[in-house]
Amino acid sequence: MNARFRMVTLDALLTTAAAPIYSSDFLNPLIVCFRAGQGCLLPRKYSMEEFIATYAAHLKANDKIHLPTWVDVVKTGSFKQLPPIDEDWYYIRAAALCRRLYIRPNLGVGHFKTVFGGRTRRRGAAPERFCKAASGLIRHIFQTLETVGLMEKGANGGRKLTSSGQRDMDLIAGRCAPVVPVC
């Protein structure tokens, strides 16, 4: 096994002070890293579901993002038959967009149309096909987050988080429990 990669138990994590600890799993890169005895708090080191749910609750509690009037009747893509059932889906989608932009900045609406797309199943006997998500909805979330000050347009196109948006996500990441691989 390479010296850079090793799996760590929770006991070993608590006793290690300044040694770098990495995961060999490609799905969870850099799960835990310690630099000079101080833990790095990044959203990619935490459970995706837990982080998005926590950040969505933070966005909802802030009262900066106001829901549009059409939020209960709009579909998230042409391949959907009904609007989302969860009443907080707008905040969850906004949190998922922010998390993706934190990990990989300068992504645009076209990229997120593909990421949030899905398969259409209403084709009779014909096989399923991939359909993209609604671009107007993603663009509206981007514009809402820009007016709040969490996001801005990038120099090379796409969007990126502002320093206040990154700071908010770092604070939320500190509230979540890190994912520690089990040996």
C-alpha cells in the first residue's frame, strides 16, 4: 500500500495530531486531513445528504431567500410528471448547487441541467431516454443566490461562490460530523 493512502479508524483519528490522513476511496477524496494539528473543514469531507440538508435548513432559517409564488406548481424537468412533494425542495436544490460550486467553481446552467437531469419513462414501448432538467429553474436559483450575495458570475463564464458564501458553507461544514472510513 502506498504511504500516502491509509484507512483510519476513529480511535486512530482522535489520537493523531498532525499527520496527514487520506482516503483511498475515489468517491470520498480527502475525507479527513489534518494540517499542523488543525482540522480542515470542507464540504466534500462530509456526507453529501447530511451537508445539503443542513445547509438547506440554514438557507431557510436565514429568511434572505424568498420563495417564488410558482414554487408549488413548477416541475423540475420535462421528464417529470408532477412537481416535487417536499415543500422545501427549492432550498435543497439551492444547497446542492452551492455545494457543487464550492467543490468545482465556474460551472454554468448547462452543466447543472445535465447533472439534475433524468430519464423519461413515458415513451410506451420505446426505451427510456435521458432528458435535461429545467434550465429556467436553475437560472432562477442562481439569480436568487446572486441577489443574496452568496454567488457571483465567474470571469470565465459560469458561476462561483463569493467569500461570504464560502464562509457560510465552512461554518455549516463545522456542524456536520465528518465521514470516517472504517477499516
